[in-house]
Amino acid sequence: MDKKEKVGLTLPRMLFKGSFVYSPVLTQSIGICTIVAICFTLKISLIVSITLTFILLINEIMASLILKKLSRWMRIICYMLLSTLLLIPIMLILDKNYSQLNASMGIYLPLLAVNSLIVIRCEKYAVKNNLKLSVFDALSAGLGYGVTAIIVGGIREIAAFGTLLGKTVTELPGYSGMALPFGGLIVLGFTAAFHKWFVKKYFSDQPTNTFPLRTAFETPLIREEGLNITTGTLSILSDPAVTNEEALSEKTEKDASEKAPVKTEENAEKDGDNQ
């Protein structure tokens, strides 16, 4: 990777693009299960956000320093084991000091150990870059996840209970259904729609399309200023930039060459006899 490409990758730039423009939840629908299921209060949303960011940060550091030497299937197992080890003390602390809050989160807090955001960011970025850029990526992806969880959790708490962090903010009757998963889907859907409209209006030069999760480990074609940009955060590759038009023209030429008839010796003899 060229040194000039690394210069433009500052923490503020990666935080802004990775957490807002390319929010992993709102553009890729990564990790929405936990947000929809248990992020119905602001306090729970804060706990989930801090926990996931911490786990993601440690995993990306390990992936960048040590795990890149292993094969992919072994790395994925290591991510889950490491995340589980990090979650155990956190859950014990929550159970000791906030037992009721911990019980309300149920099994969804332990499920953060197998959150798809951890595997995708580690495999797509951390194993390909140095420690500094991996830390930047973990902070940007964690911030993007956390901001979305906090917004959704705050709105749902006000709508369902009329409170925010346990304090009454409105006397209007609450709709308890907003604390259920379908209420989370409704709020998250409107949040994603507003985010896409805002980015498309004020950041029209940035790609806003999503990509399916099955291509998470494939090399994307969207490039900008020597940086490979995915719809989750910034990703850097050392190979030369390839635009969509170039890729399309190469595919067209390849298809044309495959359809062209192959002239064998037998066909050549037949052509000679015909002449």
C-alpha cells in the first residue's frame, strides 16, 4: 500500500465516513437483531454500544497483530472465542450491579459474541492493515453501531414509557408496543430511510448503495482517491484502482472472446477445400 494513501486516513475522516455516511447498521443491516430485540431504552442501548465497541476493538487489534497469520476458518473461531472471553466479566459485573437490567437483555447480550459486525470488519479490514488503521476502523464501526442503537433506543423509550434514562419527559400515554421487536423494526426502518435521504441530499458524491452480506469477503469495485470504499467504512487494498466501467468493459471483452469460434486445423482444412 502506498504511503500517500495512508496520509489521508485520519481518525476524524474515518469516524465520519465509517460511522455516519457508511453506517454498518443503516446501510448494510449488520447487527440489527440486537438493536430490534433489546434496545428499547437508552440505558440498554448505551450498554450494548459500549460492549460491542470494546469487543470489536480488541478483536481487530488481535486480527491485525496476530490472527492474520492463521487461515480464515481458524480466525473466525478465534473471534468467537475471544468475544466470549471478553463478555464473561462484563456479564458478571452487570449481573452483580444491575441484575434486573441484565435479566431484561436476556440471551441477546451474550449473542454479541457472534455478532456479524465483528467478523466482517476483522476479515475485511483488520487482517489487511496495520494496528493504527485497524483501531480507527473499529472505533468508526463501533461508533456507527452505537449511534444507531442510541437513537433507536431513545425514541422507543420515549414512545413506550414516556421516559428517558428513567426520567419522565412527557405526560402523554405511552404505547407499550414500541418496546416489542416490531416497534424496533418500525423505528429502525424510519431511521434508515431518513439517513439515506440525508446522505443522498448532502453527500451526493458518496455511494449510498448497500451490498449483500455474501460479498462481504469479496473485493468491491467502488474506489475513490486511491482508497477502496465499501458501504461500511473505508477499506484499503494494495492492488490498482479498478472502476466499474473498466470492470464492465473487461467482462464484455471476455464474453465476446468466449463466444468467438475457435479455428482448429480440421476447420482450416475444410475452409481450404471449400475454396
